[in-house]
Amino acid sequence: MKKVGDAALFHKIFHNLNKMGLQKKMIAGYIMIILIPSAVLGILIYKRFYDIMMNEYVNQKQQIIYQYNVGMEKDLSRIQDIYSLFQYNTKLTDYLDGDYISDMQNIYDFSKYIKQVNGYVYSSMPFIKNINIYKNNEDVMSIPSIISSMDKLDNVKVIQNKTTVGKGAWICQQTSNGNALDIRYYMKIYNSDFDKELGILEVIPNSEIMSNYFNNIKSISDGNDEIYLLDNNNNVLYKTGKNMVSINEKTLDKLFSYKKDSGYFQIKINNRKIIGNVIYIKELNIKTIVLEDGTNAFKYFKVKKSTVLLYLITLFFVLSTIYYFIATNITSRIVKLAKHMRNIDEKNISLYT
């Protein structure tokens, strides 16, 4: 029944076309042969171009963010390397172990061997804000701004559980005002035989390390990014950047569940394309997710978009011109033939050329 109905429909269409005048047939032919195929082809080409350019943009952005990440991780590695300056300073370990003869020797050793190490670190690494050592031996004298009692250290048990011989730990949390991310590096200091814990080294970088990282990412898209830092459980440690009001918490949870540590993705939310870049910060053991509205990204290849549109419009006019000349030629021949047929009779059938 369906095939019969389709055949009847096509028969009706062709019947109506045959009843049309020549001019209407040419217009109908233009619509079916040029206009509709050109429009469909243009849409397909434009969509393909959009997908290619968007993938290219997100991929390039991923590579740039990765370079920023590498630069920041180098600074973090340098901070971790500070540990060896303190662990292998025998004067310091002896002091923390309470192994000194007199207060005079203590003051001399501190001035010559311990204080100089701090001065060297601060001068060679301007991104270091503070260095503290928290001692286990309460009998050892505290030194303001350098050596303090262990009870002055927050989250002691958490830090002790995360640090072992040869392994330190980064602790990341928001500052009290929530405007920045506070990162601190901790590692245990042992005696020369590494069989006795003497204290915990705390290194606090200044906020510029993370703020520069975020600002560099924002500069890629003129501040149109929304940046999240997530821990291993996808809990948000810190958020900065432009707010996307179209993204609700349920959708964010879906985006945060991105399985790979690094990569990029595209997703549609409320008929808007959101692009995301993911970078894993190995030293901090946290993940950076950068979200951006696709409409903002599209303006970065405006020149290429205009070029494609120009090509499509040019192709349309070329095809229209070709059709016009073909249609005009066919029409003129038909008109001449019809005029010739009206001017002849049965006794004078001359050849039409």
C-alpha cells in the first residue's frame, strides 16, 4: 500500500510539472537542482568546518595549558628539593635531636649553619613565602619564625600519615577568605640513620604560583573560562573565573566525572556547546578542569569562518550563473523552434536550424 501511495504521489507531482509553463519549470528546476542542494551542501560543509575548527581550538588550548602546567610543576619540584638542604644539614639534625654541648655552641651553629640555609633558600627562590620546622623534642629550644613546637602545626595526624621516609605531601585548601588556594609542602626530618623522627619541614609558597597559573589559563580566552581544582574524589578545592549560569550542579557533577586525568571534551547543555580541558597536576595530586562556552571560542576563528562563508556564497553564485546560461540557451532554442513551427505548413516543411 505504501509503495502504491508513493507512486501516486510522484505521478501527481510530475503531472503538475508537465502542466506548468516553461518559465515556471525553469524556476522549479532552479530550486530543485541548484537552491536546495546548495543549501544542504552549505550546511553540511559549514557544520563540518565548525567541528574541525572547534576540535583544533580545544586541542591547541590543551597544549597551551599543558605548558603552563609543566612550568608550575617545575617550581613545585624545586620546592620539594629544598628538603635535602635541611635533612642533610647535620648541624640542624643534631640540634633537633638535642645533641649540642652548650647554648653558646647552639647559637654559633644556628648562625653559621642553619640560618644561612634559610637565607639561601629565600634568596634563590623568591616564590617561597615561609619555611617552618616543627620539632618533636620539646627540650630543644624554639627559634621564632624557624623552629616551633609540634603542637603549633595544624592537622598534625593527617600530615604524619601522608609523609614517610623519602615521601613528602602537598596539602591544598582554600584560604580563609576563599579568594585563593593555599598550598603547603610537608616532609619529615630524620636523624642521620633515618631511624628517628626529629620533626616536620613545612614549606609555604606564596600565592603567586597558583594565581599565575590561573591567570595564564584565563588569558587564553580573555577571561571567559570557569576553572575548577578537584581532589581525587572530585570535590571542588577551588574555583575561579567567569560563572556560567547555564551550568547547574548536576551537570557539573557529570563534567567532573571525566575519567581521564588529562584531555578535552565537548558537551551540549541547554542547546549550548561547552568545551572542557582537563589537566592533572601530578605534584599536587589534583585535577584542573577548565570550562568555556563554545560561542566564546567560536570568535577566535572568525576569519576562517568568513572565508568558508565566502566560498559557499561564491559557489552558489557560480552554480546559479551556469544554470542561468544553460536555461537561457535551452529556452531560446525552444522559442525559436516554436516560432519556426508556427511559420510552416504541411507543403513547406523546411529544415529548422
